[in-house]
Amino acid sequence: MDEDMPARRTEESAEWKDTLSMMLKGKRLVEDVKDPSLREQSPGDKPAVKNDVAYESMLYKPYRIIKPRTAVTMDYRPDRLNLIVNKDMVITEVGFY
């Protein structure tokens, strides 16, 4: 058995979390792609989904959304994705805690 396995998993996990953070920051969090404000007309009259949004249904679970002035528990859950959003539901911070 490889003695470095736990260390590699930790590094891979940290890298994956950093990548996820970069992918989500700055995107507007929305519940469903059916929201008409998220669609734009494209050639051929087929609606295209805008790239500046993140869909709640596609988030890593478990997760919680922390809105401005929202009370949160202080329990530490390193497997939980925490998304801090502003009043416009734009993701400003991403963390696992």
C-alpha cells in the first residue's frame, strides 16, 4: 500500500476545491434554468444559457448559501460547500467549512 496516499488525497482535494472556487466566484446563483432572465436568443431561435450563472441544482452537496445578514452555525463540516453571496445572489466567496 502507498504510504503517500493520504497526502496525495489531501493535495488533490485542495486543488479540486481551489478549482471549484475559481469556477463559481463571480457567477450569479440561480435555482433553475427555466428562469427566463437566464436565457438569451441564439441563432436558430434556440435559447442559450448564459455563462455568468451557477445553477443550484448542479452544486456539490452538501452545501449552504450564506446571504447578507444571515446567521450561520459555527459547526465545522469540511465536506460542506459554503457559498457566500451578495444581495444580487452573486457568489463572492467559496469555502468548505
